[in-house]
Amino acid sequence: MKLLHTADWHLGQIFFGYDRKPEHLQFIEWLKHQIRNLSVDVLLIAGDVFDTPNPSAESQRLYYKFLRETINENPQLQIVIIAGNHDSAARLEAPNPLLEEMNITVRGIVKRTAEGYIDVNHLIIPLTREGKTEAYCLAVPYIRQGDYPETENYAHGVKKLYETLYQEVKEA
């Protein structure tokens, strides 16, 4: 299985007055070329897709155009997108009903069960090739204080969450 991992796209970023759109366009073309030429099975976009929680319409068009074109050119490709601290978790997840039809999974919100526990199954994404699960992605978005298990500090809470996810995958 070939997995291509990317992160920190920061679409829409204006860096000290410099519009990075030309860089983003060049990166997207390069990425599409890599996916095609390397016969990638899974593309992971791990956080900070956008530079701001309220991205411009132009930035969103660029993102969705990339997703559509990439899936059309590589129908076997699975895409997993995880929200970062610059992203709006809810905004990234909003089009999930459409994206899931294209084999694109987005995780932005740490969901809870009816009992109030973290829904670990929501964060574990099976990575498949030819219909067979070959690996799992622990799709943990940027963790805010209310997202991790109640513990004495942030680091311990994050560690506990990852230990729980790891145990769940080990038993799968």
C-alpha cells in the first residue's frame, strides 16, 4: 500500500502581504502528478488545509476542485483529511455526505458517544486497497481541551487518547 502524507497547506494564506496562491497552485499540480505517477492508494492531508477557520470562497473552490479532479483521475484513491488548529472542524466536516461518496473521509470533530465517552471508532479509518483493509489511520484532528479524556494535564490527556485508539486498533 502506498500512502502519501501531506500537511499544512494553509490555502488562502497571505504571508506578510504576499499572496501564496501561485505557490498553492503549483503545489496542487505537483501533488496530482505525484499521486498519478506513484500509483498512490491513500492520500492523507493532516491538518491546516486552510490558513483560517473562515477561508475565502476562492480558497474553498481550489480545495474542492483539487479533490474532485484527483478522485476523477484516480478512482481507486482513498483520501483522509484531518482538521488542524487553523481549520474549522465543523466547516471541513460539513460536506461529508458528498465527500464520502467519493471515498474521501474528513475528521474534524472529536465525537462523543451517548454516554459521553470519545467515539474512538469515529477516529479510526480503515485504509483499503481493492476492497481489503490493509492498515488503519488514527485520524485525530487538532485536540482542544474539551476533546481529550479528563486528566491532570493536556499532555496526559492526549497520551491517554492515543493509547485508547491504539488498543482499539490492536484488537481489530
